[in-house]
Amino acid sequence: MNEPALALEARTARAVYQATGGESVVQALIKLLPAGRGAPRLPLHVTILIERGPGMAQEGRLEAVVQAVRAALDVLAPTDWVSIATYGDRGKLVLSAEALGDGLKARRLLGFLDAQQVGEGAALLAGMKAMAEDVAARPGAAWARRVLLFTASPSTPAVVLQEGDVEVLARGWAEAGVGIAVFGLGAAWNASFLTRLADVARGSVRHVARLAELAPLVRAELAEPLVLADVRLRMRFARGVRLRRFMQVFPAVAHWLPLQPSDREAVARVGELSGDRPSYLLAELVIPRQAPNTLRLATIEAIFTSASGRQGSAPPVDLVVAFGPEASGSTPEAARQEEAFQAYALVERALEARRAQQPERARTFLANARPLAGDRPLARPLDEALGALTGGLPFTDTMAIGLLMAARHPDERS
């Protein structure tokens, strides 16, 4: 099998930006795509974390989670590692990390979750602490490590107070290469916080409105052919250029906070990359006053580890921008990604206004997002929410979560 390489592209959203008497903001679209047919898949270390709070006890949700996880284990290799934990008021490790083998042990222990005494609450921090030692176990240098979190209960005031500690723990895991994939069942789970947690952990978040959707979503999470581990993007900026914002825009929109060791350098952890699809990142750079000229804004390189444990890198690319008397239009590819992020940011602000009980403010943000949605799947939930707000009808939890998920996956059709 061939060792995969990594193709790295970076270009500004516009061919020409207008030279002004003040600072300019330049958007740069960065594309990462593993190259090489037949690249070996990364082995997986999967930790299953299942909430046992009051929300999970409704409508057969716990049973649906158990069935979905059992079925999803079929996509793993016998040499992949699996561990299982559950939590309520307390956390409990049910299965320590070990090779899946024939899967019989993991499936049997999933069937006895009801017998595990963990209390009536939904304290995520307790669950994460219970499995922290297992998550830290590293079978080898080039493994993809995932926590699959299944949750359905709203946060209590006591749990909200723990959110900062949860984020700190998740950020440490992310730096060690552990991502968190959230599966939220129903409409009462804390989508706002858990979406932010997924961003911190370079993970994913999915809303499970119907239990029949759960098994395919979990299988898809585990079946994705990840071929590169510990992908990191290093950006070195020209003098006077600074990074204002950095985010992923495909396969999902996500806010990322790169490490910035100096004013002229930033490092973003991308995590693992699939061999089936590219990853698009959008950087916003602030440029000091420029006369008409051509300027190198940054040099960008990407480093990674392949499944064999070998480290590699993509050839560095220079990000160059031209300044002239008038700005040109954005390229179609960049414009579409910019619009996706802008729509997502407006939806987030609308949901913040909703939580603050400011319906008119929420309606304004959603109305501004509507032209950006165009013909994307986000258009429908936006129209439904705008119709409710305009007509004085309830802007429900179900509407809010549907909006957030559609904005986060702008090009994904159900």
C-alpha cells in the first residue's frame, strides 16, 4: 500500500483587494486533501460514553443507543480498541480499553448498562473523569482516537458550573489527539454548549431527532476512512500581518482557536483527515495599510503522521495577495465557504438572542442569514423559524437545534 501524501492549497478569496488608507481584512481559503490511492486506514481507539440522566430514560432512548453502538461495532477491526463508560451523578468505567476482538465482550457489557449504578443526574464532567485514564492510553503512535458521547438531558445549574472544567479537560484531550463526537437525542440536550465542546475537541456534533437515525450516524462516524493522524497547520506571517479569526468550513462549520506562540506564527491542530474528502479552512488576516502592490501574507505548511507512524509534511505554500485601486469579486469557491460561515455566525447570534428572550433581535439575525443560505438545506429551517417569529408563534427548542445543525452542515442534505 502507498504511503499517503498531503496536498495543501492556499489562496486569498479575492484575486485583488482594494488598497486603502487603513487596515484591510483578507480572507484566505486553505484546502487539505490526502493524496495516494490505497493508503492504509488509521487504527481506531473508540470510547463510548453514555449518559444515563432523565432524558435518556424517555422513549426507549437508552435501548436505541445500545442497539446503535452494537451495530456500529461491526465496522471496526478486531485490532481496534474499545472502552465503555456511563454517567449520571457519578461516572463509571464499564469496559477498560482493550482490543475489540470478536466484539462479544463489548456487546454483552452494553446489555448490562441498566445494572450500573450511576445516579439520576447527567454530570458530564463525572463521566469524562471516569474514563480519563483509558482515553489517555495510547496503543501506538498513529491512532485515531474518538470519544462517542450520547446525551439527551438538559444541563442543571450545577452541571453548568462545571462547563469550564469540561472544556479544559476536552482541550487537553484534543492536544493529545482525542476528538469528541456528540450525539444529542431529542430536543432538550444542551446543544449550544456541546457544539462548543465539539469545536474545542476538533470533533463533531449530531442531532438525533428520530431514533431510527441514530445507528446510521454512529456507523458513519466509525466507518470514515481516516488515513492521516495529528495533522497540524503552521502559519508564519509577514511583518505587520495578524490572524483575526480561523475556522473550519467543510466538512462542517466550526470555530477553532489556534495556538499562537508569537505575533508572527500560529499553529492549528486539524486532527485526522479522511481519504475520501477534503477539509476546507478559512483564515481572516488583518493587513496594515497598503499601497497598490503584491504582498506575501504568510507561508503555510502542514505536518502529519501516517498509519505507519512516519511523519511527513506537505510542501510549504506562500499565501500572496494583490492590492489595487479596486477589489475584484470573490472566487465562487471562496464565496460559497464565506457565506456558509457568515450564515452560521448569524444563526448562533440569533440563538443567543432567543436565550436572552429577545425575539425581535433573533428575527433580525435570521433575516440577515436568509440571503446567505440561498438554496442550501439551511433555507427551510430558516424560513420556518422566521415564519414563527413573524407570526408571534413559539420559537421552539426543536426549531433552534434544527437551525444550528443545518447551519453547521451547510452542504449536507438529509
